[in-house]
Amino acid sequence: MRDPETPRASTAHTASTQPRRVPCTAPRVPAASPPPRMAPLQRLDPPEGLTADGTFGASVSISDVFALVGSPGMDQAFVFHPVTGEVLATLQAPDTSDGDSFGQSVSLSQSGEWAVVGAPHRPEGGTSRKGAVYVFRFASAEWSYHSKITSGLASSNDRFGWSVSVDDSTSYVRVLVGCNYRSAQAGGFVEVFEWSEGSPTFTATWSKDIGGLLHARSLSRSLSLSFDFSFV
């Protein structure tokens, strides 16, 4: 029997002076899921009879109601229904000549009322590859030729119309045109043309020559116009 005067042996443990190591259990961050692939809404095929060298699809544009596809090898552009894929109209220049590259560039306004097509290799005014741009309008349920835009700045081999973009509002239509080779500086230039209801033709309102340090870089190959902003 234990002597009541004898103290009980202590069972307490001395705390360690070393810090206790706690394993890190940071939450695992799940890997980001790849973005979903966009399934084609509709495949637009060349109209029946278009030859294989027609470069169908060299340029494309879409609006709320139409899709526009250029075929510069055939000097044509085609208006499609973007959902059914039906060919609604064939656009051609009224003064077309073989090798104009009509359809090298195309653009539809957001409303779908205006279509612009570039023909950068057209020998406008007898000047080799000076280029021209053609404007078409959708009215009374059909597409028709509206007017031709030419440049007073372009000269031989400048290829005016290599790129185009059109924007419309209730009061005006603006067309931005790129020329990817500038004879003097070989840098390219852009021009803006404007039309309002009642005007017979489009009028040049602004231009910008791109040269200097950008010499020989063939700028203005692509561009876009939206309201008062342009991107080259």
C-alpha cells in the first residue's frame, strides 16, 4: 500500500522547445478547363460551276443578316444566307476586266445594307494595278451596284482596295480603304470616303500616308472601321 505521504510520481510531459511541424495541406487548384470549341453554324461552299482556281474564301465578312465571300480569281463576290448557306446574290463590277482581283477584299456594314468589294489589281484609268473599290446596296429586297470609289492619291502598282471596311449609320456611310504599297515610300496609305443620302458619289474626307521607318513593309493589308475609329 502506497505511503500517503509519498508524492505521486508526475506523469506530465515537458513541452518540447522545438516548433511543431504541421504538414501543409494547401487546397489543390483544379486545372483550368479548355474553352469550348465553336461548332460551325454553316458551311458556305462555292457556287456550282465555280472553278477550283477561283480562290473562293480569300476574303469574308458577316453582318446581322448576310455573309459575303470574295473570289478574286473569278472576279466575283457572293452573298450568302448565313444560316441556310443559300447563295442570295453574285456581285460583279460593271466594268470588270480579267485579272482585276475583284473580291480580294470584302466588307459588309453591320446593318447588312451596304457591301464594299476591293479590286486592287484593276488598271484604273489605264494605270497598271492602280486599283478600285466597288459599293453595292441592298434595297427593295435585292442587291444592286451603287458606285465606284477611286483614289486621287494612288498610282501604278499601289493596289488601292487591297483592304476595305464599311460602317453605316442613319445619316452617313463611311468606307475605309487600304493601299498596301505606296510608290513614293513603299509603306502604304489609307483613305476614308463618306456618302450621305442625296450625294451622287462617295467623297474622300481623310487620308494617311504610312512611310518613313515603315518603309517597304506593305502596310494597310488589313484594316477595320467602326464609327469614328479605324485600325490598320
